[in-house]
Amino acid sequence: MSGPRGWWRRKSTPAKVEAYTRWSFHFFALIEVALMGLPVFGQAPPGVAVWLVSLLAVHALGAGLTASRALDWHRGRRPQPTGLLRVFGALTFVLAVAALGFDRYGPGGDGMSTAAGSVFGGVLTFGAGTLTLGVRDRGRVLAIVTGFAGGAGLVAFPLGVPGPAAVVTALAVLVGAGFLALSAIFSVWLLNVVYRLDEARETRARLAVAEERLRFGRDLHDVLGRNLSVISLKSELAVQLARRGRPEAVEQMVEVQRIAQESQREVRDVVRGYREADLGVELAGAQGVLTAAGIDCGVRAEAAGLPAEVQSALGWVVREAVTNVLRHGDAGRCDVGLAVREGHVVLTVENDGVAGPSGSGGSGLAGLRERLAAVDGTLEAGLVGRDRFRLVAEVPLRQKVSEVIS
């Protein structure tokens, strides 16, 4: 889609808010000319009215340029326009004094005084409001507003403006400039908030991608860790049997081939995102793998009746625990127990032969804690005594499920 509509739709939400804010300040410049300039034609002689409106137009152009540069500074696209702010401040003072000069040295009359006073107050009001865009400190904003209001009264006296009129002009500048300053502060704050929210959304998306990559890596670790350990053990056993001329070596290599093919299938399932661990299968596989590795294994568990999500989470616990037993220490005995106690299912895996706390850390257990957290479960792992390691996973159950199992 081309044209202004397509240009607008192609913009991001923060860019739309910025465009709206930028053009709002440009619109304030048009308001200055329209609000203060149009009535002048009915109050002052035509020649003087043209000059006064020209003063407002020059000031409005300067205000638009200053506001645009100040917004670029707030967005970090350019340094603070200190020089431009000073030039615009001086321009505001000169044009305001020139407006009063037309009143004092011009044709005169009540209409002329009203027109010059309106231009004088309008230039100072919109000038102060625009200058507040170029600073961030609230103290400086207050100083600009009060300084312009006070200056309006002080400059008016030497140029022959009556005292009451000078006070009214100062109050009008104070109120008008204060309103414009608050509008500028709020607009810049809102624009920055929108950009920060957009940055936070992008950061959250990147974190979600990183978290998914970590989860994928942990899943691959869970799948391949135990299977590669078993393949290594069985291959070593097959080599020893082959050196002795034993026919069982062929059976061990056939088992290695089967495990390798199963690992390929599980890796494909991880990639597709359809893989779930079955607790019963994992318990049977754990006993078989540990026995094949020469570790005496006792399993006292019954997975029937547990919810599918609980079985899946505990199945991963069994798999990771077995992987740690095979990798860490020199276990001779491993016991696996599953029981329901007071509405909670508790899985315990305990083994001996642990020389240190190496089995209690790593990304595998961190991934298990995340899986258990999804079913409101907890995981504790650590040494028991000097040479035993215990892993305990606990998941809450509904009352009716507990009664069925018990």
C-alpha cells in the first residue's frame, strides 16, 4: 500500500507515537500564529498587523525547529541542542520587545495596545514552553517558566505598560508557559515509556528464544546422556567379549545398534517437540541399564494411576538420575522408590559410591526442577553421609488420585 496511509501503517507503534508527538508540537506553533495573530488584523492597522503576524510566524518556525531538535535529543539521536536553545531564547526576547515597540512607537490606540500585548505575551508563553523541551531537570523547567513570567513583567514596565497590565501579562505567561511545559514533560515521558515498552517486548522475545534453546539443549542432554553412557558400557563389554572369542559380543553390539537407533528416534522427537517421558518405561529401562552396567538396582514403584503430566515429569527425573549414577562416582547399589504419601507422590533415587557432590549440580537437574515446577513439584538432591547420594522429587496429587493409587 502506497501513499500516506501506507506510510503510516508501515511504522511501528513507537514510531507512530513519536510522529504524533512531533507533529503535536508543530501544531502548537500553528496555534501560536492562529490564536495570537488572526485577532491582530482586527485590532491594529493593516501595515502594523502584517508586521506583528510576521513576528509570530518567525517565532513559530523557530519553535518548530527547536522542538524537533529537542525531541531528537531526548531519543538519543543528536546531542543536546544547547546553541539552538540559546538562539531561540534570544529570538523570543527580541521579538517580544519588538512587539511592545510597535505599541509604543506605532500609530497608538487601544486596539494597537491590545494587539501588541497579545503578541508579546504569546511569544513569551510559547517560547518558554518550547525551551522546556530542551532540558530534563525539573528545576530548570521551573526556572524557565518563572523566569519568562517575571521577565514579562519587568520588560513591560520600562516600555510604558501600566502596572496592572504588566502583572496580568506576567500571570498569563506563567499559566500558559506552565501548561505548555507540563504538556512537553508528559509527552516526552510518554514517548520514552512507549519506546521502553517496545524494547522490553523485544527483550522478552529474545529471552524466550534463548530459554527455548536452553530447554532444547537440556532435552538433548537428557536423551543422549544416558543412551551414550549405555552405548559406551556395552561397546566396552563387547570388545572384551570379542577378545575372548565369546559369541555374546554379537548380542551386545546388536543392543548397541538398537540403542543408537532409539537415540536417533528420540532426537527426532525432540526436534518435533512431541516427546514425553513414560514413567513405567523409564523405571524398567533404569533397572535394565544399571544392571547391565554392573550396578545392583532395586526398584520399588508402581506408576499406574498417576496423571500423564506427573508421569512425564517423574520419568525425566528417573532418566536424569540414572544418567548421573552412570556418570558420577563408582556406584555398586542404586535404589529407586515411588510412593504416595499424604496426597503427594514421592520419587526417591539413592546410590552409593559417590566421592563428592558432583552429582548434585549441572544443567540436567536445573532442567528437572523446571519440569517439576510445571506440576507444582519440587526436587532435592545432595549427599547423605559420606558416600551416598539421594535425589528426591515430590509432586502434589489430587485427593481422588491418591485414593486410587493407595
